[in-house]
Amino acid sequence: MLELTTPVQYVKGIGPRLAEILATKGIATVGDLLNYLPFRYEDRLNPRGIAELRVGEMATVIGEVRNSGLFRTRRMPIFQLTVGQGRSRLKCLWFNATYLQDKFKPGQLIALYGKVEQDKSGELQIIQPQFEMLGEASADGADDKAAASLEVGRIVPIYESAGQGRVTARWFRRVIRTALDDLTPELAETIPAAVRERLALVSPREALWKVHWPEAGESFEDLQSSRTPAHIRLIFEELFFLELGLELKRRQQKAQTGMAFRLDDRVRQAIKKILPFHPTAAQKRVLKEIAGDMQKPYPMRRLLQGDVGSGKTIVSFQAAIIAIENGYQVALMAPTEILAQQHYFSARRILENAGYRIVLLTGSLEADRKREIRRHIAQGNAQLVIGTHALLEEKVEFAKPGLVIVDEQHRFGVLQRLKLMKKSGEGSDQQNPAEPDVLVMTATPIPRTLALTLYGDLEISVLDELPPGRTPIVTRRITDDRSAEVWDFVRKQVAKGHQVYVVYPVIAESEETELKAAIKMYRELSGKIFSDLKVGLLHGRLDADLKDQVMRMFQKGELQVLVATTVIEVGVDVPNATVMVIEHAERFGLAQLHQLRGRIGRGAAKSYCILMTGGKVTEEGERRLDAMVRTNDGFQIAELDLELRGPGEFFGTRQAGMPNFRVANLIRDRQLLELAKREAAAVMAGPNSEVTQVEISRALVALRTCWQRTYGLVEVG
Ligand code: ADP
Ligand code: MG
């Protein structure tokens, strides 16, 4: 009998070699295999008769191979197969498919799936259908008959093949069927009964069987959209355990020792003193939330979301003062040197007058200088330490770490976040094992579904108000054959004393050529079009000193036009810059466009974002550009971005800490996620009249044994 935890190689028909191939698909156990769900289903219950096919429909046809062969046209070889049912015939074509030669024998039974079309002479055909051999029509081998019965006369699950030799959709069908047949009848129920009843969840065994082998009466639409009771059970289960893990983690955090900072009148005065302007209502509210956490005796874990320009920096400085005035050190980490430096300059401007000691520690410093700064930090002289990842990587020890602020969090990912907390924790002295508070900030508005998972262990604050005196940014699209008009407009804005960004895409695969484009355009703009203006160039390949110098010149207004790649994307703050021209805007992701646009509209003057497109724009590109023109609201943009790109891509990389879901899909299953969160919280709040202690323990054991691996980041103590 197989258990869900049995290694997959013990399933009949899977040896060590196939197990290795499956491992590349993340399938290690029987449970993983059974959660490898069909991505669609085919209705071979009533395969269509060839005679009744209609042009334009997607259809499954089961027929007998009549003949096949390769013929060559001037342009390419074409493989043709004719399938028959009695007198009816259907033609199938594959282009450039010499490998299909000799694959089909007359008399073989074959299942085809594809779009029915008509050729010039009115004959029905399917071009490049998906197909599966069902064995020979007249075969008397028992094995083939059994196999054929999995393939025809029912709703058939279609799996993504592993892309390697034998591991085809058909192979999955057989192996998963075998695993189901041999699966232990006593599959433990791990979800508490009250939850199951409330949501009418079917048993795990029933769910696993029916999701692979639906009954004849099952709604085909529900199957294709993963909304059958079987699907819902499996998806809910996965999300429930994710949320249970996160809830557990939240509870563990609250049980940890942290620092209970004092917030007395003296500290309040200190905070007020540094403010260069009146805080917005949102800033006040958020500071209150942060200060509330900081006063509690357990460590703060808070995410501050605020659209670009909403004024997160000053709020983080205020939080820093609370820690510093309590005698602790603060680390502020930014994703790039430019940003770290910018924070350093603002910190000096705003905090140094008040007597706070601030240091900057970045990778590009000389070794001696770094050592000296590290000593300052270790001795507790430095009160606010600003840096890049260097703060993570170097041997930085804090004498008394109290607060860690991580800016533009989406660039870091959850794992690094944890690493940073540990590092500062280790730096603390033995008598004081307390964990520092952590505040992470992001300008990428995160759709609620993602926030619930990716940052599910964090409390969330939102800065949903821009500082006063901003006029909304006007966004326009224009094709680049009208660039002369754009440059005209730029010139007018510069004449009014404003500054302008001109951004070019750098795309990883063709970085060289794209970089050349930026450099070439820089030459063109600085040498010809704006030869009378001061034009600067900024890109990732410049060395740090030069980058700095350019950025500082732009900040001081010594450059009027800055030609740049996306290095200026995050956080750069030059309120006098009012125009953002983005060339080849169709090539940028939505989040990136929004980030870039966030560089302008930071002062009182009206700002303009000009999206220039060159060449053909894809349909998805159209939707991105439309969204940009339509709205300035980061949350709306984030929702659309998530929809267009899918959660895996949303943050650019897998590294960003997205859990690797087996069956759930954050976009499709938003509602189930909300349900799962609510139910998980209720369960963890037990035992009570609904949930028994035994049920809670059982769920926690399941979390540890079955789910922890899936979510790496969920540490279960
Ligand atoms: P972000 O949230 O994108 O990091 P910043 O903290 O860089 O935004 O703030 C954007 C700009 O707004 C900065 O120039 C900052 O000085 C200014 N600012 C922030 N808060 C206020 C406020 N309450 N009133 C006026 N200006 C503000
Ligand atoms: Mg910022």
C-alpha cells in the first residue's frame, strides 16, 4: 500500500531513473504525484463522429489510422495522416514533422484533439492536432486493452508531459492510475471537521480519485476551470496549510522576546523636531501603527506599502528615532547604492542637525574605510547605519541592534529578509537575546492576495495619500516617428526650469545592443537635438563613482536631461524633474513603467509621462500601455500586472519567495485563499466548541510532515 509520503519510485512502473525525471518536475512522493493535476480534460466519453464535425470547433476524434506519409512542398516537408471511422475520413497535417514518418501503422486506434478546419477543396482537416496512440484496434494484448480503456469511453485527464522521452501525458495517466489503485484506503483527514462541514469538502481520497478520473456526470466546465468539488478540496487544503503555517509564524513571533521601546514625551519631541513639513494624515496613522508595534514586548514585523512618492522615508526616519532615543542602533537597507546614498544624504540633512550619528556602508567603499565603519557599528557609535546588501553580506555586527528597515522590499525576497534578522540578532549581546524590530517598505503595491501569502507573516500598513501640492501626472502615448514633437515638448519644459528623464530599456538577453541604444541616443540627444542643453547619461555599467556623480549633478539641477536605463527605476527623488520620456515603452513590464513614472510628479509642477512606442505592440503590450494612460493608482496597476503576468513572474523572479504551489493558483483561487486564511486563523485560535485540541495537533503534524517542504519559508517550530 502506498502512503502519500512514500517516495515515488515505489509506485509500480517507476524506477530510480524515471523517479529522477519526475524529481525535475518537483515530484518526489506519491502525494506529489497525485497532486500533479491534469491541466485540462478531454471528453472522450462521446468522441465526435467525423461525419458530425463542425468547422471551427475544438474536437476529440477517435479513429483508425488509414494511411500516412510525408510529402514535400517547395517550402517545407508536410506529414499527412488520414484517420477513418467507417466511411468517414479526416485529414491531419503536421508541418516540418519528418520525425512522424513511420510512426503510424494502418489499423492503429488513435485519439486526436484540435481545431476542425476546412481545406481549399472543402475537405475537413485538423492541423497539428494533439494525438495519442491508443493501441491497435484489433490488439488482443490484455495490457493494451486495459490501456485503451483509460484512453477512451470516458473523460480523460490530460497532463503536461515532462518533456522527456517516455514521460508523456499518456504515461502519467497510467502511472497516476496505478498509484491511485495502490493508495492506502486510510487517508487521514487533516482538516478539522467543522471546517470541512462549513465548506462541504469531500474526503481526500474522493478528491484525489475524482480530480484525475472524473465521473461521467461531472460538469465539463467545472473540470476545465478547476471548480469541481474534488478540485476545491485539494486547492483549499493547500491554501489552508499555507495560511496555517503563516498564522503559526505570526503567533510564534508574538511569543518571541523583542524590545519594548518607550515612547515618552522626550521621544515624541525628538520625532517632531526633525519634521521638515507637516506629515499627511496617512503618515501620522502609519507612524502610530509602527510606534504601537515598537512599544510591544515582541518583535515588530511590519510591511509598509506606499505608492511611489507617498513619503515613506520620513516615516522610517521617525521610527528610527524611536529606537535611537531608546539607546539602540538602526539599520536601513536599500537595494542599490544610489538609493542607499540618497537615503544617506536625506538622513544627514534631516537627522544630523539633531545630533544623530549616521554612517553609510556600501560595497564600493575601500576595505580600510569599511573596516573603520564596521568598528563604529560594533562599538555602538554609529546610531543609524545605511547601506546596501553589503549590510547582509559583510561581517557587520551591531552593538545594540534595535530596528531594521528594509526599503523597496520586493527587491530582496523573503529569505534574505530572514537572514538579515538573524544577522542583527547574532550581533546582540548575550544578556539580550531580544530580536530587533523589522520594518519593510515597498513602493510596489501588492495585490491583497499576494500580500496574504508572500507577506502573510507581516502586519501591513498602507500609505494611501500623497503629500499635498502634487498635481496628478498626465500620461500620453505616442509612436516614435513623432519624436520631434516630443523633443520640442521637452525643450519647452526645460525652458521653464524643469528637468527631464529619457529612459531606454535594457533587456537581459540583448543587454549589449540595448545599452548601445541608450549610449547612441545619448550621443544623438546631447550632440544634436539638445546640443545647447546639459545632458547626462546613467546606466548600470558605469562604475559607482561615476554613477554617483551623474546622479548628484542631476539632483542639484546641473543636468537638465538625464538619459538613462532603468537604473533610475527605484526611489530616486528629484522633485524638479517633471517629464519622463520612455522609449520603447511597449517592452517594459507594467510594474516597471509605474515605478519609472513615479520618478516624476514629486513637486508642485504638473508632470508628464510620455510613452513612446516603436514597432509593433503586442496585445498584452496594448493592455499595459492602456492601463498606464488610464490610471495612476498603483494598486489597480498591480492587480492588472498580476493578472497579465501571473504570480510567479510578478516579482520578476522565483527567488522573491513565492511559495511553489502544487495545485493552487493565486489569481484563480483568490476567494479560496481568503476563506483559507479565515479558517486557519479560527483553527489556531482554538480549541473551542468547534475545534478540538486533537484536531489542531493533527493539522500541525500534517503541516510539519507534508507541507513544510512545499513552503520552505514556513518554519514550523
Ligand atoms: P517614497 O514613498 O516613494 O519613498 P519619499 O519618502 O521619497 O517617497 O517622499 C517623496 C517626496 O515627498 C520627498 O521629496 C519628500 O521629502 C516629500 N514628502 C514626504 N512627505 C511629505 C509631506 N508630508 N509633505 C510634503 N512633502 C513630503
Ligand atoms: Mg523611497
